[in-house]
Amino acid sequence: MKTAYVLINCDLGYEATIIDELKHLDNIKEVHGVFGAHDILTKIESDSAENLRDTITWKIRKLSRVRSILTLMVTEKQE
């Protein structure tokens, strides 16, 4: 299983809307609003790195009001 964490910055006031949209996407396992440099933390799991990349590139990054993301891919040997 491949895992990635995605830190999301969004437009002010749209955190709850984006969190709700993320919860309905395939491969999304956890979504949390957070305080700090980013607004939302998302955990994604999939059978392949390609599916992770597709979820991040074509689903998360394309959500309205998402300004930027930071993707952290889990290193399998250090789990």
C-alpha cells in the first residue's frame, strides 16, 4: 500500500467546504483541519504510486479554492 500526506492551503473561509469535498474522493483515508502554515492535512492511500499521483494532480489540486499543496510521500522502508 502506498501512502501520502498532503498539506493544503486554501482561500480563507473555505476550509470546511474543501474538507467536505475531500471526504468524498476515492483513496482519501483521513482529512483534518489544522492550525499553522497549512489549513488542511489529508492522508491518502492507494495500491500504486500512479493512483496517488492521479488523486493529487487531477482531484485535489483541481478543487476550487485550493491555493497550494505540499505532498509528502511515505518511504516504505521507514514505516
